[in-house]
Amino acid sequence: MKSSRTSRIAGITGLSLLLIIFLSPFLITILNTFKSTQEFVENPFSMPTEFNFDNYFKAIDEMNFSTAFLNSLIITVVGVVLVVVFASMTAYLFARLPWKINKVLFFIMTASMAIPFQVVMIPLVTIYGTIGFLDSRESLLFMYLGFGVPLAIFTFHGFIKGIPVALEEAASIDGSSRLRTFFQIILPAAQAGCLDCGGSRRAVDVERLPAAEPCHPVAGASHSSAFNV
């Protein structure tokens, strides 16, 4: 009994130390945001002499934070909705209709996930810059849809295959159309897939697209992470 209690205390102590070690860089970074540049250079590991919020106000003003936040919000919300709707309907088509072409298209969709984004990043920016499709929310949404749909289709396909076909047959007997059956039976039954696709890391990958930046930057000028619309 005593040894079990000792091992439990030792385990909690070890986990607490690991937690402190992992959180230390984050806490140090947060504390340094309240320091002046001179104070940070002199002693980056000390507590700030006073909690000064000037750095936050300066960063928000110079980075045009409100515009960047609005763009990210619009792109994320609209993009996730589009990906979920298009991917779920396409996956339903692949899972329920026994067309031979569906197997080929599904294979192409899943195979495209193996292509690293870095391979197509520069060609995309070059082509989109040539046709004047950069520096806009629409271009990011278009790429978001293109890169997010394959993984979402693969995810939804697995969920929809697990839904009994008898549910659709019963709805059809009751006079429900295929579209109504999809939105009122299939999609709610696959809500776990909606959550999975909505939280996919593809949202993060695509929002870092350099397509948000000007196509022809001034030589020597640094790119901005936020784009203006």
C-alpha cells in the first residue's frame, strides 16, 4: 500500500516537472511581450518590471490585425462549409452508386493526398499570378476547396459506407427524394465526419498559401503574412 502511494506521488511529481518544462518556453514568450526591447535583450528570462501593453497595440496597428483576422474568419468559415457540403455529396455518390468510373475517380482523389503541398505551391502561385487571380479571398477559397476536398471525401466515404442502406430504402418508400434523404438522413448520421473534416489540418495548410501575397513584390521587400482585400 505504501509503495503504491509512493509510486503515485513520484509519477505525479514527474508529470508536473514535464509539464513545467514544456510550458516554460510559452510562458517566457508571453512574459517577454510585456517588456521593452532593451529589457528583453538584457535579461530575457526575468519577470518584466511592469506589464506594458504597448507592444500589443503596436503589433495590432502595424500588422493590420483586424483585416487579417477578418480574412481568416471568412476564409475558414466559408471554406469549411464548402468543403463539407461538396465532399459529403461526392462521397455519397461514390459510396452508393455502383458506377465503374466512381472507382477510378475515388482512386484519383485519394492518390492526390500523397502529393506534398510544397510541390505544387510555386507553380500555383506562378499560374495564378499570370491570370491575375492572386491577392483575393476568392483565390484562397478556391485553393482551400481543391486541397481540402480529397481528404474530406476519403473521410466521408468511410462514414457513409457504414450507414445502413435500409434507412435510405425506407425513406424512399415514404416518398423522400434522394436529395432530401441525403440532407435529412445521411448527413446527420455522418456528423462525426463533418466534425472531423471541419477540424482538418488542411485548413491550416491552405491558409498559409503565398497566393495571398502580391504576385510581383518589390525587390528586397519582405512579404506580409496578411493579405489585403
